Amino acid sequence: MKERILPIIITLSALLVSASAAFYSISGLSKLFAGAAFAVIIMAASLEIAKLVIASLLYQYRKTLPKLLKAYLSVACGVLVLITSMGIYGFLSSAYQETAAKSGNVEAQISLIETKRNNISEQLAIYRDEKTSINGAVSNLRSGLSNNVIQYTDTLGNVLTTTSSSTRRALEKQLDQAIDRQTIINDKLDGLNQQLFNYETEIVEVRINSEVGSELGPLKYLSGLTGLPMDQIINYLLLTIIFVFDPLAISLVIAANFAFSQIKPKDKGKIVEVEKIVEVEKIVEVEKTLEVYGEKPDNQKQIEDLEKIKGKKSGFRQNKIQNKIDKLKSKEEDSNQITYN
């Protein structure tokens, strides 16, 4: 049982990787040929199963398969690996495109909000300049009111200081207008600042509520680190995955076949040796029986028995049994010639 644990684990791993590759490949191919998705799914599923069967067949019967058939199956398996890889690439690239499209929508939404925010910022700059100008005007008008002094000399020669009422009234009117405008501008600035704050908050909320940022975060980091665009980085990543994924599945299937073929090889050799001993004992027993009755072994009977045994063997053992049959037939022919003479 301990000897079977590792082969079983290898087999389960091979099935898991193969099933994952098959799922991604079938899904990807069905998206590439969306007009006949169901038919493509059936075709791709049958090809995936055939690919694993071919891999096992080529390993199990690598010594006995005809060369032409072996060559065709090897090429077919390689082409199926390419088809599977194409399906996996299509599936993963489609998933990336969907995420990239969502990211594009989010960026467009943020760009629109930023445009509105920039317009508010421009208005704020204008009103701030005007506020600075009015503040200066108010300061000057107040200074003018304070300095509204007229000096003159009366008939007695005395220097008198007084204020100009007309000038004061004009300065007070201008000051009131400037203060009113100053109040309006302050209200405008308060409203624009509130709008600017709202737009900034909206941008932050859009970025936080979007899951795309977290999904593409590693790619953006790699893009900034390497200086390559995200599309190029994802293309390298997908090529790396498909060059490992399906070839790994095929390799694990072959490894599973190999692991199971190595289970208890000594016991199999003992069984073969026992079979040989039993066959030899049977032949010896028959020959002893024939000698008791003064008869010689029947070559024809031995040929028939060996023909039956040959039908149950294959490969090298079959050829060895055939050599024995040919020798017995040769003895039989020699015996017939001697009897005839």
C-alpha cells in the first residue's frame, strides 16, 4: 500500500492539472468561436480526452507501436498541446481585457470628475486674485478716509485743518461698494471651495469602491518598476503560463504511467519465473509418462501446446516460443523423412 501512495498522488495531480487546463482551454476556445460555442465545447472536450489517451498510449506501447502510427500520434499530441495553449491564452487574455475595460471606465469617470474639479480650481484662482485686489482697494479707501485732511490759511494768517465732505462721501461710497463686493467674493470662494472638496471626495470614493485597482495593482506596480506597459507585461505572463501549464499536464500523465509500472516489479518477475517452472514441470511430467509406456514425446502435441501458449504472450516471449515451435517442426519433418526412407 505504501508503494501505491506516490503513484496515486501523481495521478491525482495529473488529473487536477489536466482538468484545469481542459477547463481553461475549452472556455477560451468557446469564446474565440462564440458563434458555435456548444459545438466547440464538445469538440474541445473530446480533443482534451484524446490528448491524455495519446500520451498514455505513446508511453505504454512505445516499443511495439508501428513507427508511422507513433510519428502521427506524436505530432497530433503536439498539435493538441498547441490548441490547448491557445485556448488557455484566449481565456486568460479575455479575463484581463474585461478587467482592463472596467479600469478604463473607472479612469474615464475619474477623468470627468477631475475636469470639473479643474474648472472649479480655475474659478477659484480668478476670485482669489479679485479678492486680493479688492482687499487692497478697501485698505486704500480706508487709508484715504483717514487722510482726508485739507489745510488752508484764514484772513488772520492762521493755518486751519479740516476735512472735505465731498471727498469723504465719495470715499465712503466706494468703500461700501468694495466691502459689498468683498462679501460676494468671499461667499463665492466658500461655495467653490465646497464644490472642490466634494469633487475630491468623489474621486477618492470612486477609487475606493472600485475593485479594479486592487486587481491591477500588482501589474501597475510592475509596469512602474520595469517601465513596460501593462499589456506587454500581461502578455509575457500569459506566455509563461501556457508554456508550463499543458506540457506539465502531459508530463504528469506520463509520470503516473511510469509510477504505476514500477509498482512491485520483483513480484512480477517471480510470477513469470513460477509460470516458467510450472510449464517445465508439466513438460517433464509428460515426458516421464511417455517414457514409462515406452513412447517418445509427441512433437505435434508439443507444437499445439506451444501455439496455445504463444497466443497468450507478446513481444520477445512470443518470438522465443515461435523459435521453439520452428525447432519442433524441423524435428517432426526430419522424423517423417527417416520413417519414409
